[in-house]
Amino acid sequence: MATQAIQQPAVPFQERIAAQFRGLNPNDPASWPLVPKLALCAGVAAAIVAALWFVWLTDSATELDTEQQKEVALRTEYQKKVAQAVNLDALRKQREQVQQYVTQLEKQLPSKAEMDALLSDINQAGLGRSLSFELFRPGSVSVKEYYAELPITLKVTGRFHDIGSFASDIAHLSRIVTMHNLDMTAGRDETITLDATARTYRYLDKDEVDAQRKATKGGNK
């Protein structure tokens, strides 16, 4: 009789796959069977994709936050411009009023050529009130950015009422004159001596303005 071969039972596919994952050497992936190698490659690829996806999402979130902030700023700027556009006519009228006011003030400032006449007006204001000038001394001119200031040291003697009228006359001159450091001392026969500093102002001519601007720019360097 012929001897019949004994057939081994077939190993299930899942068991064969699981067997390839047994006894793997983690220090030598190159020696692994095909299926574990493919699984490792797939895992590494998935990790790389996940990392890149996370980085992209982080950058996108940052960019989105930046754009949202820009949107808020643009909305605020738009609202301001809309408000300005609505009030444009009123703003123009206010600007015209300010320009008129500045023009009026400039007319009250004498030019360099008119300063002597202004000093004479101050002197005549005192003489017209019967005051006696003991001192009338213009000081050094202090040049500012757009105007010049001239202090005048005054010392006058007269009756209290006349000195008060003199101060009022100074205030009502066509040019701007201000009084500072007022000091009154009683004298004889009901007289009062007034020590004060009068300050008057004049606008700078074009050459003086240019020179002052050059000096300012040179000092800022």
C-alpha cells in the first residue's frame, strides 16, 4: 500500500501577518519582514504629515489672527473717515474761523520797522496820563520760531488812578503789549511808583523766519 502524505492544516492569513511582528529587533529595522517595514514606513509618513498639518494650522491661525486685527483697525479707520466726511463742512468753517482769528492776531503784531512807533505809543500813553518816567529801557530781543519778543523795563510815578488808566491804555493799544512783574510803591503826596516789565511782540520777516528755521534744523542734528 502506498503511504499517503499527511497534510498540514493551512495557517490563517492573519496569523501569518501577526507572526511577522513577533521577535522584531528594534535596533535593526532593515532585517524586519516586509509587512512590519511597510507598517513602519506608513507610520513615519503619517507622523510627518500630521506634524506638517499642525505647523500649517498654527501658521494659518496666526495669519488669521493678524488679518482679524487688521480688519478691526480698518473698520475703526473707516468709521473715523466717515465721521470726518460727515463733518467736513463744519471742519472747513472752523478752519476758516481759525485762519481769520490768526490773521487778526498777526495784524496786532508790528513789523520790525514799526517797533519804534510802538515804543513811542507806550511812552505817549504814560505822558498822556501825566506820569513821570524814571526808567524806560527796552531790553534784548528774544527771537522765537515765528515771532520776536521785546521786554521793556518801566518805572513811572504818578497818582494811583492815572497809573491804572495807563495800564488800561496799554491794554487797548492796537498792538499787543502785556504787563508783567508789577510792583507798586507808595510815595509822597499820594503818588505811586510802578515798577513793571512791558512785553511787546512782533512777527518775523521772511529772512528772519528762514534764518530761525535753519538754526532750529542745525540744532536738531
